[in-house]
Amino acid sequence: MDRCRKKGVRVDERESSQDIDRIAARWVARMDRAPLSDAEAVELQQWLAGDPRRRGAYVRAQAIWMRSESARALGPQYDPTNFQPVVAPTPPVKRRRSFVSWSGALAASLVIVVMLVASLQIPTAYATAKGEMRAVPLGDGSTVTLNTATRIKVYEDEGRRRIRVLYGEVLIEAGTNATTLVEVGDKQVEASAATFVVRKLDGQPAQVLVQEGRVVLAEETPSASLPLAANTSASLLEGEAQGWQLQALSLGQLGRELAWREGKIALQGETLAEAVALYARYSDTAIVISDPELAQTQVTGLFAVNNPLGFSHAVADVFDAEVRHEDDRIVIARRR
């Protein structure tokens, strides 16, 4: 008996066309969330080879998915029922029978499209520009707050919410009614009634910072999963030692890590060079430290993320430096 075990779906030899369309749509949705594993790729090929109708359904599902993503790019005001594409004039139909046949085929195609769109679990994408912060309620008491230059996708996966962090930093306040699954790279985090931050920044290891609640670093086997307590940071190690490195955070450290929610950068002994790198996440106005020794000076204070000039003047006053404007950048230099 030919079966496909994907998310609890069983497909028998006598499966209907609707069953095939539904499973094809699920495969496409699964591939959009993340690349298939080797085992899943083999399973997909076996399923496609099991019935001649499956490959056609799979191709249709991919086409519908791409069209749905394109429709989202047209904005929230897009209404496919009112959308009027520009088409070239067509010659009049000479025979009524051909027109009736064509109309019937079109109606059948529209029925397939509606069925596939209904079965596809299309994600909703949320993003912020550099310097922007955005809070998005997700329902059932859950909220996500996106920091600067962040992009995520949110799925409803058979009754369970799934959030994929593509890049940036997001604060997730998971409700109590259901478990939220968060994907960062090839790792997964499960949370319920929790407040925590997920970071995925260029050149830095992925991070999870737990403020409160139940958060678990999920693995393939439940026994290998790692629960995180409140006030804990987990950083993903890369290379041969891949795994999570845990660190307990004091309330002061956690407060500084979450200062961006108030539009602030909290520094406690970071070098001036590190502070400048933080500002680069929030503003296109570059800050340049002309003196290498000055760049290694440690800085402490609370500064507004949207005011790189004010930060530069504050630093210059403390370290007896000067601020210059050169083209579209700010230069901090030792006084001559």
C-alpha cells in the first residue's frame, strides 16, 4: 500500500484528486518554511512516483503558491476579484461549442485554484526598515515586536503557530492557549506563556534570551531538548562544537539587552567601536572613530537609537574629542 506520512496524512492507492491536491499543497508549504532534509526529499520523490496525477498536482500547487506570494506584494488593498489585467484584444469566437468547452475548462480550473488556495498554509511576512520598530498582535494574547531591520514569517500550522526568524531581532510574547514554535536557522524553540527575544544577526551567533515563562530549545528527541529558565541567554555555537551555550543574566544585563524596546542603546563597558557598530544597525549615518586608541575606550550610558549625532557629541565631551561632519558621516577624533 502506497502511503505518505506527512503531518499525520495517510494516502491510500485509491486516494481522490482532492486528497492529492491537498497533500501536494502541504509539500509546497513545507518547502517554503525550510529546505527539505535528505529523508524528506526521498519521501517526496517516492510520493510523486506513486501516482501519475501527483506530479501535476505538485506543479499546480507550486504555481498557486507563487501567485499567492505575488498577490501579497501588491499590498493589502489588492482584491483579485476586482483586479483587471491589461490584455490584448482577442478575435471573436466563431463557434459556440468551442466557447462552451473553453468556459467549462476555465470553471474547472477556477475550482482547482480555489481548492488549492484554501488548502495552502500561506505565511504572513512582517518586516521593519532600518531604524523602525513594530509591534504586531497575533491573536490569543500573543504579540511580536520587531526591532530595526528585521524580517519574520508567521504560519498557522495545523492549529499551532510557527514563526520563522529570517534575520534581525524580535521580541515574542507567547500566549497561554497554545505552544508557539520559533525557527531560527535549522533550530527550533518552543514556548508557551513566555516572553523572550530571538536574534539572527550577520556575523553573530543566533541567540535566544528568556525574560520569563516556559521556553525549550527543541531537538529531534525530547530527551535532548533543553529547557531555559528566566533570565537566561542561549547562543548557538557553530562548527564542530555546534550546540547551545547558556549564560545566566542578571536583571541589569537583561534590562540592557531589552533597552531597544524603549528606543535606547544601553552600554555598560563596551568599547566605542562596539557602540558604533550597534548604531550602524539603526541608522545609515556612519560614525567613524579616526583614532584607534579612542575606538578601544570603554563607554557606559543610555543613548537614543535614533540620535547618532547626539551620541557622538556626548562621547566627545567625555573623552576630550571633537566631532566633525564629513559628507554623510560623523567623525569623532582626538582634539588637535
